[in-house]
Amino acid sequence: MWRALTQLARGVTVSIDCGPRGFTPTQLCRHSKHITTSTSSRSNQPLPRKNGNMSVEKPKVVFVLGGPGAGKGTQCSKIVDRFQFTHLSAGDLLREERSREGSKFGILIEDYIRNGKIVPVEVTCSLLENAMKASGKSRFLIDGFPRNQDNLDGWNRQMSEKVDMQFVLFFDCGEDVCVQRCLGRGQSGSGRSDDNMESLKKRIQTYNNDSLPIIKFFEAAGQVKRIDASPDADNVFGEVERLFLASGF
């Protein structure tokens, strides 16, 4: 199994530490010192070089955390429409890789997801990194990550110097509400193999044991923006919108 994980990490990881497509700010363009036109005061200002569609400034990242069924995906869709963020769901990326035709690792990922376990960071972080690079965008909602200490450590090793982490958006929702939402989603044909009571029990246990301590860690550092996610989606987004506006977006 671990050989498979190693192969996956090698197969999907694209380094963005260096080279013309990296996140690291590149050298500013140099302009000739001999420009003497009337617009020289503006023309002589160094302009940042762009690589394709990607700005040289570090991408801004908001982590989106909350229990299963807290409404993370719904709210992320609204934030994308209102504030032009790119939504990257760690779970969706893993499910896409699992379902990708020809993937040698679908069964491996399925086993982790179905049993409510957290997929090793080598896999998840590589998928996130590749998706950020491929998008060419500069604002990202990273939904459902980091979910445990291993995720956080892996992110810090691979990505912390390449992005500008803004804050953690925490959707706080009671367990009963979360369970009802997930079961209703499953009955409506979500197509997710983990929207059932057996998987939910495991997912909630994993969230309580592994993810809540990460939220508390960020909270102690003053980096958590807490939203009551129990009301309906529109009321929740009203609070989210005010928070993002106050944060300069």
C-alpha cells in the first residue's frame, strides 16, 4: 500500500519551488534608464513579471473547516460567486482521483474515504498543489483541509512559504444538524459513498479526534473566524459576506 502511495505522490506532484511557473515572486522587470518621454515617471516604475495567467504575488488562501454536513461546500460556492475565489475541496479532489479512468490508486483512496479515515498528506497536498498551479488564480478556498496534525505538518513543509494564508473559516454546527443534512443528502442521490450512518459515525469520530484540535490550534493563534452554521444557507452566508468584507475582500 505504501509503495502505491509513494507512486501516487510522485505521479501527481508538480514542484512549484522554482522555475518560471512557481508561486515565488520573480525578479521585477528592469526598464531602460534612458527613457526621456513625458510619461517616463510612470514608465520607469518596475512592473512585476507574470507567468502565463498567474500573478507573481503569493496566492491568498482561506482554509475552510467544519464537521461533515456543516455546509462548507454550499457556502464555498456562494463565496466563489461573490468574492471571486477558487474553491478547492480536498475531498472532491480525492474523489476525482479515485474515479479517474486509469487511476491505479482509486481502490486505495476509496478505502480511506469509505472507512472515514484521513488520506495521507502526501496524496492530498500534492493534489491541492497541482490544482492551485493549474488554475492560474490568486484566491483560494481550501475546503476540508488541514484535517489533522499530519495534514498541517505536510502543508507547512510543502506550501506554507508559497502562499499567504489569510485565516481559517470555521463553520460551527451541532452534530445532530450535521447528521440530518448528510443523510438527507445521501437520500437525495448525492452519489457519495460516505453519506450513510455507518460512515458518518466514523467521520464524526475522526473529526472530533483529529480535526477539532487543529481548529483549536489556529484559534489559539487568533486565526479562526467562527460562523454559526446551524441556520439556513442564506442566513449563514449573510454572516460570511460581512466577515469577508471586513477582511478586505
